Amino acid sequence: MHDNTSHEKIGRIKRIWALALLLFATACSCAKAPPPAEPVTITFAYPDAEEAYYETLIAEFNEIYPHITIEDVPDYSFNEDVDAFFVSPFGLSNLLEQEALLNLAPLIQQDDSFDLDGFYPATLELFTRDDQLWAIPSDVTVRVFYYNQDLFDQYDVPYPQPDWTWSDFLDTAQALRDPQADIFGYGYADQYLDPLTFIYQNGGSILDDTQNPTRMTFDDPRTIEAMEWYAALIHDHNVAPRRGQFYAIGGNVRAGVYLNQIGMWMGWIDERGGSGVSSSDWPGEWKMRWGMVPLPRGEQAAVLASTNGYAISADTPYPKACWQWITFLSSQVRTPSDMIPPRRSLAESAEYRALVGDNVVSVAQASLEDAVLLSPTLIEFGDISIYGRAIDAIVTGNVPAQEALTRAQKQAED
């Protein structure tokens, strides 16, 4: 009797505990399992040339977020029907005037996994207005020096080194110059960006403040000094072709590069090799052996850089889905047009090194430490054509640098 009663009590206790555990497990299961996410569809606009790039990422994104459908719009132009889009900082002011952009600050504050400190600081500045971020960087590119290794070997000239100076650059350009063969040590592939680089490296500028300018500064003594030095490359040392010498190198510097008549030239890091680049300026692959180094250093290190970004429309009904999409895009090691990832951790990663090689990584890292972002204010403030006319006068040799820039300053102030 005693034994049976004990067994019955034990049995009841086991059943009660089993029932309690079942109820507890069911309750926990219900608490942990969120309701299925509502399916949403967002539209995303981007440049036509990057269709293959984004189609691949859309497929990867859908595996992570199956409830979000991305309808791609291979069109760079923004319109009111787009939820998220690829944007240049040069179009930001116009979009802000239209109140077309969503302020990203609330989304950033809600996302503990998103780290603004992980981006190269300069890339964020171009998308910041009134201390608010309106787009997150998608990529960044920098100006670098390319050189024709075949010509260097032919003339037994040592390759440029990462820590070279203006003096080293001039010595190298002079060693490559061969008037009899119409070989030039240096050629300006971009007539306006090349001299701007030397201006900033000399501590000069064309605006008193690149973010909040109040006046043009063409008459800054350091700006004038840099342009006098630059003009001497062409007219005194003749290591770069004068206007009348372009016929001898195929009509322009880029033709001269293909013809193995230009030893060194400046360009964007994503132009490397002449194929698969974002710009149509290079119509084909470079046939010569070529190398790449950071820009030679002047009085200070300064490297012109440019960036793009991802923005969200102010009218989108799905801001969170758009945020998940653009932060996913910004976390990619491979970027549109083979530019540099804007996140430091990605640009310095082994995965990025394996993708582009040691040389690209080392040049990119060295250049980004001294990046001066091409700000929209360079074309939005004042009349930028004044700068262009001054450079034309200096490069053609019609007007000395000091006279051309003093005149430009007067025109800017009138």
C-alpha cells in the first residue's frame, strides 16, 4: 500500500513537471520566434555600366533577406519613384534643395552594427550637410602616378619609389626625355586636375575653405609658386609636351601613352591597365608593362580623391528595407568600377589584397591617408571657368603663372 502510493505520487509529480516543461518550452519558442517579416519591394537606381555588378549582389542579398525584393533600375538619374539610389556628391546639393533625400541619422542610431568610424573620414564629409549624413559612401578613388616600365628599362631609369618627392619626379622625367625620339618624361592626361594636385601639395588652394568657402584664392603665393613650377615642366625643362608638340605623340597624352612616348602620367587608381575602367577616356588595354606609385610629395602630402555613395529617397515607404540594402552594398570588398572600399577594414583586408594585389593595396592605403576630397564646392562656388582659363593661359605659355592667376583673382572678385 505504502509503495503504491509513493509510486503514484512520483508519477503525478513527473507528469506535472513534464507538462510544466512543455508549457515553458512552448512559451519560450513563441517569445523567440518573431512574426514573419512582411514582404516588400524597393527600387534601386544605379549607372547603366554597373548592371552586372548589382545583379550579382541582389541575388546574394535575397538569400539573406528573402522578404525584400530589389527591383533594379539601371539609370543614374533620380526620380520620385526610386526608393534608393547611387549618388555622386556633386548632385547632393540639388537633391537636398528638392528635399528628395532621407536623413540617415535616425537609421544609423537604430543600427548598433553600423560603425561610422570604420569609414575613411574624408569619404563621409562629402555627404554631410548641417552635421547630418545624407548618403553612405559606396567607393573611393584617388589620383596616382602610372609609369611605363618598358620606357624606364629602355633608358635605364630606376622606377619611382613610394616616398618620392617633386625633385625626384623632375629628375626622373628629365632622365626619360629623348627629343630625338619624341619621348617625354611626363604628360598631363587631365589638364585641370594635374595642376590642382600640385597646388594642394604646395600648400596652396583655389578656395579659402573647401567645405565652406567665402572667396577664391588664386593669388595665394603658394598657389602661384606651384603653378610656376608646373609651367616650368612644360616650357623650361620640356619634360612634358608643349601644345605644338602634341602632333608628335598622336595628338594627345593618352595617344602618347599607347605609342610608348609618355613615361609617366597621372590618373585615377581605377583606370589601371586601361581596361574595365569607369571612364571611357582609355579606349583599350595598355599594351606596355606598367607600374603605379603614390603621387610625389611636395611641401605637404595631398592626394586628390573622389567618392560616390548610396542614398534613400525621402518618399520611400520602406526606409528600413532600403537601409538594409545600402548598408549591405557598402560592406562589399569589391566596389563599383573597381574602386577602393570606403571602409578602412575592407581596404586593409586580406580579401581585398587577394582581389587587387599588393601594389594596389599599398598605393591605395598610402594615398588615402593624405586624401583631399574633390568637393562639389569647387564647381558650385563662383565661376570655375576662371580657373580653367588661367590654366589654359599658363599651359600654353601665353601668360606667366603669376600674371594669369592675379588676373583670375581680380575676375573672381569683380
